[in-house]
Amino acid sequence: MFEENEHCAREGCALPTRLQVRIVAATLVLLPALALAQSIGGPLTPLPPVPALDPAQVQLGRKLFNDPRLSADNRQSCADCHRLDRGGADGQARSPGGDGQPLPVNTPSVFNASLNFLQFWDGRAQSFEGLVHLASADATDKENAWVAVVQRIADDPAYRAGFAEAYGQPVDANVIKDALVTYQRTLLTPDSRFDTYLKGDTSSLSLEEKHGYQRFQEYGCIACHQGVNIGGNMLQKFGVFDDYFANRGSVVEADRGRYNVTGDPQDLYLFKVPSLRNVAVTAPYFHDGSAPTLEAAVDAMFHYQLGRTPSDDDKALIIKFLQTLTGRWEGRPL
């Protein structure tokens, strides 16, 4: 779907009309939704188990992830914004940067990020390796910042010994990044109740939760939130049926989304569809952190992305389903 949309964006194909979008939604309604929900396959798949990677490299990455020396100003660690005890995010609309001022966008969860097709809200990183960045480095001075970080890490005898053991070479930027990526590839949260359901144990969900999954499909949520990460596998405009940014006001550069990467006017307000994994524990929501609760996020999605108004009962059922997507980390529920 994404490749076809991108082809149209580049070749000037006519964009789908609202009627066409509604036809797609209606088609979803006609599907035998409950039967689809009970199938092992379908548009959603269980998370894979945590990969077995080199333990020494994983341990180095874990240490670096929690080390403030990895930031340009020597004050912030990756874990300060990506708190594993807060669903891999930090519960703030926009995390503070090194200067104490809010960052341009909401911090997405680091859990399961390795399964996304692009990284960052605007998709500027084409691979998971591109996710590694300095928490508070000025974009115009990244090279000098990395030189300073590498020197700090290399000056630590424990790190020198650790990299010699794990990589058989001295500390440099490449092995630092590789260790971080290796560790973050282990940050998967399998074994949610919904995963158990997808694997065939239908008793893991209540009847209301199963009906919530059915409504999730019938209303068309699943058109964008699909795949192993229940999202994270396509780009979508924020504001399909109404102008979100005009209604919110105070449009800033970060609101331009993918346009900031490509400069293509058709990419204005285009963002990576976020994963719904662990969504019940990662408020606030959206790139600007504007939705403080899951209920508010669902309301906004219905209005701006689906152009529909659900019944209160249907909305409550969908929220119950979304709460089944919370997985486990190191054997414990998030």
C-alpha cells in the first residue's frame, strides 16, 4: 500500500476521494470480522520472541543506553527520555532537551521500534541503525559531538575492556552505535494477551475485548494500524477528514512531518503511523503529545482520520481491545 501511494505522490496520480476512502471502510465492515479476529493470520501478527544476540554486545548496549556520557552535553542518557518503566517513553508531551527546552516532538516508545519500517515521526531514518542519535546534539554539529562522545567512552577502562571483548577492537563511533542497536533490538514486548489470542488461545480475551477487536476492524482502524507492530509500517497524513493543524493552531516546523525530509508539498503533514503496541501505557499521544489520554486519542482518530462518529459503546469496546496490547518486558507486564 505504501509503495503504491508513494508512486502516486511522485507521478501525480489522483489522490483518493473521501467517497473512495469510505468505500474502503465499508468493505472492511463487510468482512467477516469476528472470524478474521479469530484467525491465526490476518492483518495482525504476534510479536516474535526477543532475539538471542551476542550477550557481551547486548550488555554494552544496555550500559550505553543508560549512560549520560552518550549525550553531547554529558547530561542526558537515552533512558532519560525512553524510560523502560514508562512503556519506553517518558509520559511527557515533549521531553526536555539538553537546554531544558521541550524537544520538537513527542518521544515515541523505544519498545518494538526495531520492527518499524522507518524511524522517527517523519521517517527520516531509513533503517533501525539510523535511530541512534545523540540525545542533545545540535544537528549542525553532530560530527564534533560524536568525536567528544567517543573520547569519553574510550577514556573509560571498563568500556575499553568491554569493547575489546565484545568486538575485538578499540572504541569508535561504529561499535558504539552497533552496541546500542544490538541492545535495542532486544527491547521487544511479546506475550501481550492479544498475542496469546492470535496464537490460538481465545480464552485470553474477554467477550468485550473480542468485540472491541471486531469494531477496530469494522470502523477501518486496521487499514493503517496493521502488521506485527499494529502500525509502524506506513506513512499517513494527519488530518484526512478535517484540518487538524488549522483547528489546533500555532503550526510549527515539526508539524510539517515528512515534508521536512523530502521537501515535497504532497508530504506535508505526513507522519509515520505509530505502533499501537503498549498504547495503554504510553500517553500522551501523537507527534505533538496533544492527546493526554487514550480516550482523547481515539476521539481524534475517529474525527480526523476516519471521519466517523462511533457510539459510546463501540468506543469503549475499542479501548478495551487496545488495553490488551500491553506486552511483557523481562517477564513482567509493562
